[in-house]
Amino acid sequence: MHTMFCRSILTLFTLGVMAAERGECQALDQAAGQAIGMTATEGANDNLVWEATERAQRDLKPPPPHYDDSVVTHGRTWVTSLQGTAQRGLQIDAMGVIAVRAGDDAAAQQQFAARLATPGLSIGDRAYTAYLAVKTFVRDPANTARLEIARTYVTMLDTIPLTPEAMWYRFTGHRDLAVSYYARRDSAVVVREILAADAVIPSIPFHQRYWPARRAGLLIFAEMVSSQPNAKARVDSLKKFLTAAFTAPPALAAQDSEYVWMSQGYLGWINEDTHQLDLLGKKGAVIVGTYWYGMPAPAADNPVAPGAKNFAVDDGHIRVIEFGERSCAPCMGALPALRRVHAAAPPEVQFLYVTETEGSWGADLVEAPVEVEHLRNLFLTKEKLNMPLAIWAGPKQRGSDNTFVPMGSPNYFTYISATPTLVVTDGHGIVRHVGAPIGDEAEKDLVEKLRRLVLEAGGGKSAPPSGTTSPASIQSH
């Protein structure tokens, strides 16, 4: 498959189409860029756009909004210079890509249609052209017209027989479309496209399922359905399907033990990435802490440690619980967004920040009361955390190499495997969302989740306009 991509990229750069692709074709990129007289600014911009898009899709985050104007301008120059030349074969695909970058979507569709109408075109080449069109049109999630065009090519991929080459393009086409609609928070389309992509996996030879396993759509899927009452059942159903798809059949396992190791690797990725999804739809466990600020200390004792108290989340409030640590840079970086959402939230939504002691402050070993005071000052005074704070300060125990460290937080066993983690529960204490509170899209997603839960609980008479993502959109109307 990689050979096919390099072959196509070589053709594209022969025409002077793209400023950047990566991997083993990088030398071709540079040579082609020099050959067409591309400026350093244009090349750097296109490189950054490509890298950010690929990284965003790899991390299941939305791609950047659009290309810089310099890329569009240069694309139009290419189109003008090539209009008087004859294109054939993969060159027609390349012209379609150029046209999109030049802002001429109609011309691009004509080029792709011409390629697809080539007599005797193989199934693999048909699938490649359709996928290239998808990849080209989905790069701008804000452009609804282009996403609709991309959707037509995804539909075309569904009509192409699932040969070994075509199955990859069908899977990836649906996944790329899902990622773009994920940026728009269009849950219906995202769920549909994730399920359509994953449906292809059983058709892929088992030893070639490495990449689909790393790109399994459970995380996006769970995020999009997590506000629905049947979220847990839907996530469990998809996880069950994927587990079966990535478990080596007995015949293959008997044939070669390598298939068993492949299976363990596949399932390991799925389980690692989705461990916390098991909380969805279940009643949230009590939050355990020893120090409480901005709220009365709970009455219920927990025998796990002296002074430990249990806070129950089923108190009738929608609740946002964030778990973080002061030595965790992403945790501290997520605080401003949490403050913004809290400041805009209606009374139905209550917030709680949960942290723990580490046994030291800077280079000094300190006892729990001293560290707790440092934490209180850090979060409530310096960081201006505008919500209740719960601190777990476990008694020190002997650790490795004759060290003494605080007992680990019980919350790690019930809610989190890493920090930062954000958990949202409804008024009945049922977990409705679990995720990492990092980045603008996470903030928008939290706003949307809370908006839906407030309306579901009867706290809002009408929903804000579709696409509203400001914290104010949480407010009841």
C-alpha cells in the first residue's frame, strides 16, 4: 500500500501539485518543490498544514480549518500553467487535487470523474481515486459544501468491491469523514461513519489489521454517544464487535503462534485506550478525600485512612469532576477552560476538583498538612480555582528503596488511570462522560454535554442554536 502512495505522490509532484508529504517520499517533495519554484513561505505553510492534519487525525482530534491564502494563490498558478497540457492516468487525479487547493471544486470533481470514467480502470485504482477525492475534500471541517462532496465519494467507495486494495480505502474514507464531522460535533454523522469504517475490518486479512486496531473508533464513538441514555450499551456493543474482529480465530492460532501475539497486541491497544469507557452508564463511585475546601466535609467516613470521607455523586446535581495533579503539566494547563465552563454553568451543574498529595514540595520532603496547605494556596489562591477542592492525603507508607510515600488515592481504582481526567455524572450519579480535558475542542465538547444534560433534566426550555460552542450556551433558557 505504501508503494501505491509513493507512486501517486511522485506523479503529483511531477506536476508540481503538493508541497509536502512525509515518509520515504520526503526527498521527492523537496526536489519537486524546487522544480516548480515554490517559495519557502508557501512550502513551509503547506508542510505545517499537512503535518497538523495528519497528527490531528492520528490523535482523533479535528484537523485545522483551512489552507493559507498563499497555497490557494499558488494552486491557481499551477492550474493556469497546466490547462494547456494533456493529462492522463494518475495525472488526472493530481489535477483534481490542484483544483481543490486552488478553490475550484467543480473543476476538481470533473477531473476525478474523468479519471473514474477511464476504460478498463482497475478496482484498486477506482478505489484510490475515490479515496483521494475524499481526503482532498475533508480537510476543511468548516466547509459544509466540501464535506457533502466528500460524502458522495465515500458512498462511491461503498459500491466498489472489497478487494485487498479497495478495503483499505473504504475503511479510511469513512474514518476521515468521521474525523472531520467530529470537529463539527455532529454526533449522528460521526457515529454512522465510525460504524461503517469498522464494519470493513473483518474483511481485512488478520495479519493486516494492525493499523485499523490503532485507529479503532471507540473513543470518538463513545464521546459522541456519551450523553445518550443507552451510551453504555452502545459502547459495549461496539467494543464486543471489535474484540471479536481482533481476536485470532482458532484455526489461525493453531497455524502459527504469531497470530496469537498479534491478537494480544490488537486487544491491548483497544483495552488501554478504552479502560475508562467502562464507567459509562454506571453509577459513579464515591469520591474519597481527607481535606475539603469550598464545601462542607462529607459526613460519611471511609476506613481506608484516618480522616478519609466519602462524597456521594448521586445528590440530584449534574456534576463535573476533574482529577488532576500539580506536577502534571496538562492538568494545570486544563484549569483555565474548567474555570470558564464553571463560571458560565447554571445552578443545576456542580463542579469538584480532586487532587492528592505527593509527599514532597519542590526539593523538600513534607508532611501531609504542610503539602495540603501548599495545594490549597496553589489551586484556590494562585490558580483562582472557582469551585470546591477535594484533596486526598494518604498516610505515608514504605515504598521502594526505603522511601516513604503517601498511600495512593482510592479514586485511582474507581475513576482514573491517568491524569488529567474529566468525569460528568447526571443527577442520579450515572457517569455520562469520561475524557481528557485538554484543548479547545474538549472545552466545546464539555459545554455541549452539559447543555444536553441540563435540557434532559428539564433545566432548559429550549436548546441553543446548533453549533453554539461558547460556555454561555450551557445556560438554561
